[in-house]
Amino acid sequence: MRRIRVHDHGGPDSLTLERVPVPEPGPGQVRVQIEAVGLNHLDLWVRQGVPGHRFPLPLVPGSDGAGRVETGPRAGERVAIAPNTTAGAIRGEQIDGTLAESILVPAEDLLPVPDDLSLVDAAAIPLSALTAWQMLRKARASEGERVLVLGGTSGVGQYAIQIARLLGCHVVATARTEAKRQACVALGAHEVVDTESDFHRLRPRFQVVVEHVGAVTWDRSVQALDWGGRLVTCGATTGAEARVDLRVLFFKQLELIGSTMGTREDLHAMWAEVMAGRIRPLVAASYPLESLAEAHAALESGVAGKVVVTLPGGG
């Protein structure tokens, strides 16, 4: 079988295609034929490297995957893969991930895929939706509150819009282009503002801000918070250094909350909404495994939606 493995950090050439024997499951494991892999910014960081952070190279990237069970009593079932193990390890970051034609996983890490959801779409959901779910839970977003979602067509952004809407919140999203703004409305945003020209006009009236962009938007995100507001962040795509005016923090009684991934309880609660058809992905494009470098380039360019890689038989 084929798999992708990163031996050294660098450019697209670091994505090494290898041929290895098909793995045999051990006790409690099942083998899944992977047909689609959803990409995340984590995949870019694993390939490029992150200053001050050590990845356990060589490493098979990929946190999200979907395919068909090949072994055991659930053989033939369409499934998605939990992006984190019950022990908390993140696939594609701390242990080998999903970017292989077949992988072994514990049976408890399988998520059933509903009949009306393609495997490409299923592979685009778990990590980003789980991250958004925990962010809004930790921020205590509740019915009637105003929620601002940065980058509404990004991986986390698209799911934050849908989940906040499910919670009964009034959702405002930001997006750079008219096409992305229309996509945010289709996802459920009540209002969408232009990231470049309108963001600075937002009055401080949001109880929750979902922030994952980083340094470029940080000051404006804090300013957008109402008294007692909560800003929850999971990323720093545009830079990790941010300034906080402590006077604003304590005078307005704000909360700054960090969040990464989510618990297994969060995963199952979120996936129940997927099974019910209330959470669905916005997929920008899919690429065959042979075009993985192009898929990485598309993700880096900031396309509107998720990028998915398909393997033979995928879809």
C-alpha cells in the first residue's frame, strides 16, 4: 500500500510517498481503507516545522480520514476516524495519521457516516468541527447572544457558524471576498462583514468572539467584545505575538480563553449533530493523492472551505 510520510521539515518535497505492507490489526484494532483525507493547517505545520515545537519525525500526517472498515464485525461500514485517541494523542501530530491507503485504529475511534454524506464530506469534518464545538462550549455561548466568527469559510470558522446557530446565537462572520461572504450566509450567518473594509467598524457588542486568525486580527477581536465578553482562540495563523491592554481586560471584565481540539465527549456530541444532518462541511476542492502538493498550496492560499485528498476508490 501507499502512504505519505514526512522525514524532514521543508517544502512539498518533504511529502514522501512510500510503499509499505498492508498492516495487520492487533487486539482491539480494525483496519480501515482510507478513501478521503481532510487537510488542516496542522498538516502544513507538520510539513514545514514550527519554531520551538518538535514533531516526532518521521511521521505520517493527516488528522482526519474517512473510508470503509476492512476487518472485524463492522467490515464494509463507512466510517470517519476520530482525530484524537481516547488517550488524547492527536493523529498526524503526535502519532501517525490518516494519509495512507490503510490504517489501523482502535474500534472506539470509528465514527459512523450517515448514508446521505459522502466520504469526501465526512473526511472534512472531525478535527475542525470538534475544535469549534469545544471553543463555543468553553466560551459558554448561549441562546440570544451575539457571536462573532473570524474567517467564516475557514475550517474552524465554517463549523463555528453552524454550531453557534444551533445554540440559538445571532452569528456575525467575517470574510474577505463577496463569494466567501455569500458562503457564510449559506452556512447560517445572520450577518457577514468585509474583513478588510468593515471589520474596524464593528461596535463592541459581542458576547463571544471566535478567534483563530492571530496577530493580524487580535486587537480588533478584543475591541469587538461587549462588557463581560469572552474571546476564545485556537490558532495563530498570522502570528503568535499579541498585545493585551490589561486596563481593557479588567475594566470590561473580559475573559480570554484558549482551546485546542476537544474531548471525546465533545466529539460524540458534535457527531450526533452530523448524524442528524445539522452539521455539514463546505468543501472547496478535492485532489488525488498524486496532487498532494497542489492540495497543500490550495490550503495555504486560503480557499473558501476545506481541502480534501482522495485515495483510490475514494468519494
